[in-house]
Amino acid sequence: MKEHRFLESLDTLDPIARWGNLKRILPTWLEADGPNIALGALCEIGECSNQRSPLVAEVVKVDVDHIALVPFGDTSMLAAGMQVRAIAAHASVPVGEAFLGRAVDALGQPIDGKGPLHMPHRAPLHASLPEPLDRTSQCTMVRTGIRAIDGLLTIGAGQRVGIFSASGVGKTSLISQLARQVSADCTILCLVGERGREVEQLWTSELPREIRQRTMLIAATSDKPAALRVRAVYQALALAHDMRDRGKHVLFVLDSATRLAMAMRETGLAAGEPPTVRAYPPSVFAALPRIVEQCGALKTGGTITALFTVLSENDEVDDPISEVMKSLLDGHIILSRSLAERGHFPAIDIARSVSRNSHRLVASDHLTKARKVLAMLADYESSRTLIESGLYTSGASLALDAAVAARPEIDRFLVQPLEEDIAFEHTLTALKSLPEGAP
């Protein structure tokens, strides 16, 4: 017998009135003597009137005699002594298939102008992580339609991959192409700290209507409070978990992990955490592994294949957040500014990129050919300065001679128009036709 939606709503109802009073008001955070509720739970502050609604804030610190909250809006009308009321004792978010084809904010509220969502189902904001032996190592390739990735940096279902780049190198264009071309049951796009114009362009222009029908967009733009930017990621992960529990293959895209870390830094410092490397508090380095580990494939069925973009501070991709994400992920796709400046798109630096699962995903002849191409690229890159300055003399190294001769054909293989979706069979044929390296 199907449960009535009113009964489902009653399951999330907290019948106990939990409240406290506002004690301190600072520009980025608030302090109150109650209510005593969990981290991540939401509270309302102030009275509702015809002119304004109560301010919503999230609990970011719980002490013996007070809590700290990060507001989701303007605090200019607040005053000490105002009542702080818990919306619910525990932090939960709406989930369900109703989000397919919709664009929502960090609280699950529509931003696409299509009217309200019917959201009877809720899930914990911070889901428990699956045990290591409950996971499974998938051996199914995820076809992206991009030659450079399918041929040399093959991605598997359930893999967690980072796309690393400085600003202006084509990161957003690459993830929009992947969102269009990856064959998944459901795609979840989480945009954190992006410009509003880019959110609108990605949703309305970059994704065709048929792709949007199987896509959920969760956005918290750069003008939103830091707590909302952080919450958007957990809302998106809760939606991904719900779809995975239904046995679906989910493509989860977070753009970007760096702006998430910056938002976490802001909320952590507001809660009184000590700053460490580059002023990031310890909670940032504790949260990032949990976020990455929430993705993957489970033995019980259902898979989350995750793409995390990482906006590095410079073109060397060696800042603290980039280094932490490299250590956590199953593969790295590094974008190069020098390639982008030469019109080489996608601007993937193959020699510095890696897929840690490709040997499980492709046939032996494919793997052998890919390793030969990668070896030639590595040989060329190690002597690029000598080659481009004219100091290298042909005949000094057979391996380098082969790499120099093959480089034009390899570049033609790697360059691909943004709108082109290439079948895997054609990618494999093109890869095998590339020149062989030195014996």
C-alpha cells in the first residue's frame, strides 16, 4: 500500500518548539543561546510580517551554552534579543525524481520559473559514508565522446576525476560538453560560486532540452552567502545518493571544489576555527575527503561517477586545494593555458594527466597503443625547450626522433570541436592509426 504524501510530510515534522534568543550580531555570523540542535540545521530569526520574512540561518557551531549561525540573507534589520526558532531539529534536504529537468537553489527551491516542486521525500544533509567493502571497482567504461579522454584517459563508471585548470582555460566548456555527451541515467550539475550569467548560459544554451530532462541543476552563485554555497553541494550529493539508491548511474559534476573550499573557509573562520595553510581551517581538509568518498559504485547497485573541477591559483596547479584533491581522486585531467592560447581545444595536457583505472577498462591492444602514445608525448615534453629553440639535433635519440615526427598527427587526434561527439569505435580506430614510437 502506497503511503499518503501527508503521512510522508508528518515524518519530517518536529512537534517540539525549539527556540532561543539572539545574543551577538556580527557581519558574517550570529550567536544565540539556543536552540540546542544539530550542526547544519536551519533556524528562523525575527517575526514574519507583510513586509519581510524571517531571516533563515544555518547552525555552524554548537557549544554548551550557545550556538553560532551563518545567515542566508541581510542582517541589517536584526537586533539582540530576537527569537531564534528551529525549523527542524535535524538537518535534512528534499530529494526525489521531481528534481529532474529542474534548476534549484541550495535550499531546493526552484529558480527556473516553472513553479513549485512537490517534494515529499527528504534525506539527511550529511549522509553516512558506505563502508570500504560495500563498494565495488567498476570495469565499465564511461564513453565521453572526447577522443583525448576515451583514447588516453579512459574513465570508468564510479570513478572520481578532477579537472584542474587556472581561470580562462576552457574548464566550463569541457564540463558542459561532458554533461551533454556522457550516457548516464541522471546528471546532477552543482555550480558553486559561479557568475549568474554562466549558470543561465549553461542551463539554457549549453544543454539541449532532451539532456535537461534527465538533469538536475543546483546553483549557489558567487553573490550568495558562504553557508548557502556550501549547502548547495550537500543538497546535490543528497540528490545523487537518492538516485544511486534507485539503482541509477549518476553523473555528478561539481564546479568547483576550490570555490567550495573557499566558502568553507569563510564559514569555518566565522565559527572561530583556527586558520592553517593559506588560512584554510582544519574543517576544510576534513570535509573534502568525505565529499569525494560519497561518490562511487556500490555492490548493492547504483553508481555515482563524479567530475570535480578544481580552479588552481596559477598554471602550475600546485596550490593546497589542488594538491589535496589530487591525492583523493582516481584521475586528473589537467588543462593547459599554453595549449588554449594556441587554439588547441580541449586544452588537455595529456602528459601531466592520468587515469588510475584505465588498465581495467580497455582491451590490451588499446592499452598498449595508449601507453606508446603517452610515452612519445612524455619524450617530447621532456625535451620541448631544446626542440623549440632549435638546439636538438636529429639522430641523437631514436625515441625523441619518433616523438617529434609523430607529434603533428597526435595533435590532430587530440584536437576536437566543442560540438563534436565521437563514437568510441572511431576513437579507437584513430588511436591505432597513430605512428608507432621507437622500438
